Amino acid sequence: MTRSRGGAVATRVELTRALIAGRTAAHSKQPATVCPHPERTLARAAWIRGYAQVRPIAAA
């Protein structure tokens, strides 16, 4: 288990599910703003990491 900043505990399974959900959202061409996880949580970081693996931010 891993403790996030907000004090909530996230398991590896939850983080893996968030990562996969982020990838799925990116494949579906949904905006990154659809992330269902609260700000400053490990689950949100995992979701965004999965999203970025599929749709990386373009260099400026």
C-alpha cells in the first residue's frame, strides 16, 4: 500500500487500474480533464501517466 498526500491509501491494484484507465481515455481521444481522481493523489498521477504514455504533450 502507498499513502498519498491526502492521507488516503492506494494499493498497487488501484494504481494499475488508474494507469490503464488513463491509457483507455487517451486511446478514446478524451481530454485529460476527464480524469476522475482528485487532485494531488497517487491515483491521479497514475491516471495521467497512463494518459501521457499514449498521448504525450507536444513539444513547444
